[in-house]
Amino acid sequence: MKLETMKQKTNKKVTLGGLAGMIKRSFDEVHQKMDQKFDGVNSRLDNIDKKLEGVVYRNEFEELEARMKIVIIF
């Protein structure tokens, strides 16, 4: 960048409205990036939920196993 161009940019005054607009754009950009990341996380969690359908938890299995032992004895 030329020195003259840099001087022109640094002499520019920033108003409160302009500063507020810059901050808003930054927050909007961060918000958009976070939404994209959370969409990816939600998608992965949905895939995990699908894989876990029909899975029996250990305590449920052990309770069922104990009940089956009683049924087999009688």
C-alpha cells in the first residue's frame, strides 16, 4: 500500500454511528460462524442418536438378565 493511501485512510474520522456499525458487523459475522458450527454439531449428534436407537443400557440389560434367570428357574 502506498504511503499516500495510508495517510488518506488514517485521516478519516470515525463517528459513533460508524463505530457502532463496525461492531454490529463484527458481531453478525461471529454469530453466523457460530450458527454454522452449531449446525455441524447438531448434525453429528443426530447421527449419534440414530446409531444409538435400539441400544440397551447396561443396567436395563442386567435387570432383564436377572428376571430371565428367575423365569428359567421356574
